[in-house]
Amino acid sequence: MLTKRIIPCLDVKDGRVVKGIQFVSLRDAGDPVELAAFYDQEGADELVFLDISASHEGRETIVDVVQAVAGSLAIPFTVGGGINSLADMKKILRAGADKVSLNTAAVLRPDLINEGSEYFGAQCIVVAIDARYDEELGSWRVYTHGGRKPTEWEVIDWAKEAVSRGAGEILLTSMDCDGEKQGFNIALTKAVSEAVSVPVIASGGAGNAEHFQVAFEEGKADAALAASIFHYKETSVKEVKAFLKQQGVVVR
Amino acid sequence: MIGIVDYGMGNLFSVSKGLERLGADSFISDDPKELSKSKGIILPGVGSFRDAMSLLEKQKLDKFLREHVADGGYLLGICLGMQLLFDESEENGPAKGLSLIPGKVVRFKGVDANDQVYKVPHMGWNRLEFKHASPVNEGLEEEHVYFVHSYYVDTDESFITASATYDVEVPAIVGKGNVFGMQFHPEKSGKMGMSLLRNYLSLVEGKERA
């Protein structure tokens, strides 16, 4: 039976791991290669690296990070942030990443999803969606540029569009819940997971092990991602998995 | 010395890195002449079956692989590389494969017997169930390995060393004589994946000594 995946996320800026609370304040939480090896040992099923470097020089460092991580890690990892072209995808995947995650660039030019998927296969292409509830829309709205810019897209419509263009997985972040540690956005996760045929990774809001259980059982997530609670050792991947196992959720 | 086939379709880097972690020598090449120096070939690959076959044919690698196997050399296909070992695939219209193991490649239906929709691709960690003894699973316990695929192989039970359950019984490790295939990614499957690769290496090393 296919297991539910626990995915620590490492936000990387200029080669170092940081985590923003609601995308604003950043704290330094360590070295990417060391953290990757640590999470592999802990039983993480996969890792995500999001490059949030603002400068061109900063973004160049991600390729070195990818190469170093790929050399030591025996589990899959995804890289996102600042990937704007097929050439960027090639650079990251050839450096040893298993998947690339597209966000703003895919919204600005949706053909990028088709291009990546046709070239590398859908299994390499993750579309990341930053979602915030919108009263006016009566649903969730897609945001880009690290959550700063609202778009015209409603989240479920965009998720379906992305999958029809060749996305192999959706990484769904609730901006409303991110950094709050009150649990994943279950309504959002369930709505998207039931609307698309590909796996959905729930992200934003993990505060304890039970939150993961709810994301899987009620939110219908295939995987769940968290950062700060793991980085600051508020809980561990090992503890979360032990809890899930006890609750009857199938994990590795 | 493991020869990794480079035909422009796949994450060669992670396979060679995986072998490097095991302390094995390997080289990557698209040249049949170079590859023919190796007793153990790995055929990696992700992407479309049809594209992969036409690239192999263009570089005469299909012919090389058939000859390599006929001469008693070992071959391990990984992911799409495993699917290419079979007769044909229904991906993007029927396409012929290498026909080294009988069987065909079909798509997950995405709907189970009770009309319940399930996710395709089959992506993530699934548990191996051993069906037959083989040199590649020798001394190993049934463990989880990492899968990412939308198509699976429909083949005779006698060729299935291990399977995983995802709606149907998915052939995970296949083998026929000196030809092996792994539908999952051993290079991304933690300790279990490394052990499986090590078993394949031991086979090849035995052949090199002989």
C-alpha cells in the first residue's frame, strides 16, 4: 500500500536555510546539506528546497546546493523558487534534483508547464500554488511572487489547468494558515485533492503530529510538508511518523 | 565497471551518484562501443516510452542492448528503463520495445473496481512483496521503495520477483535470465534501494571475475 509522505521543506536563501513566518520575518536555521542528511536519517520521505534568494548571485548558489545534496541523499528531492524557463529546469534537474516546482513563472506563462512536462515527463514537474481565502471570490485565490501578488485565478481552476498542462503533483500552501501552527487548511486541501487526478502535498500550518493525521484523513492529502516545526525541533519526523502509525495511517 | 546508457532520457546523475555511494565504478556513455566494455549495463530513464525507443534506435543502442544480453551480459532497467525491456507500450499509441522480457506496458486506469477514483501517477513509497527468489533480492527483507510512474507492466507471473499493490498488482522487480528491471527508483529508495543495487553489482562483479 502506498504510504503517506512527510516532507520537510527547506527555504534556501543565498545557500542557507531560512524560514519565514507568514513569508515576512526570516530566521537562519542551518546548512542545507547537513539538514538534508539529518532529515534522511530521521525518516523523511522526500525533501523540498525552495530558493527564496532575491539576487541573481544568490540564485546561482542553488545549483551548488543541489549538486552537494544530490551527492549524499538517497531519497527524492524537489527544488523550487526562481525557475522561469526550460533552461532553468534543465540546470536544476541535471544537477541532480528529482523534481522542479514551478510557481509564479507557471502562472505568468502556463506553457512552461507543458514544456517541462513534455521534456522531462510529468513526474518531474510540481506546480506550487500559494492560496489565500478571498471573501469577494467566495473561494481561494492564487497568489504569486512569494504571496505578494493576487492573481485572477481561483485555486481549484488553476490546479485543474496546471494538471491538464502536465503537472505531476500539486504543492498547495495555505497562506492563511502558514506559520500559525494551528493545522493545515483542511477545506482547501480536500477541495483541491478531490478536484485533480495527481497527488497533492498539503503545506502551511503544521504545528503538531495530529495536524498531519487530519490532513491525510480529512484533507485527503497524499503528502504533507512542514518546515519550522522540524527545523526548530518542536517535533521530529520520527515522532510524527510514530504517531501516525499508532493512529493507523500508513507510513514508511 | 557499470556502464550507464545515456540516450537523453533520464536522471543519469542520481544513478551514478547512487553507485558512487556504494563505492562502485561506473561510466555514462551513449556509444555502443564504449558500453560494450562493461559486463553490467544500467538503462535508466524517465519520460515517454515512444521517445525513448526512437532515441535508442537512433543511436543503435537497441541493437547493442540485445546483443549485450545475448552475449550473457547483465542488464538492469530502471523505471522507464524497465518498461523498455518489454514488447510494447500503449503510451501515446502502441510502440515497440526491446522485447527482452515478454509483456506489455499499460496505463493505470485511475478508477478502481468500485468506481473510486485514485491518483495517477503512482507516486511515493510503497512496500515490496517478494514473489520469487532472485539474485537481486537475495538476503533482503520486504521494504518500502520509491515509485513514480503512470504506466505499469502486464507480464507473466513467472517474471515477477517482487510486486507492490496500487489498485492492481504492480510488477516492481522483474527478471528473466541475465535481464532485470526495477519499476521504482533504487537510487532514491534509501537503504533498501542501495541494497538492491549492491546485489546487482555483486552479480556483475562475479561475471567480471569469471
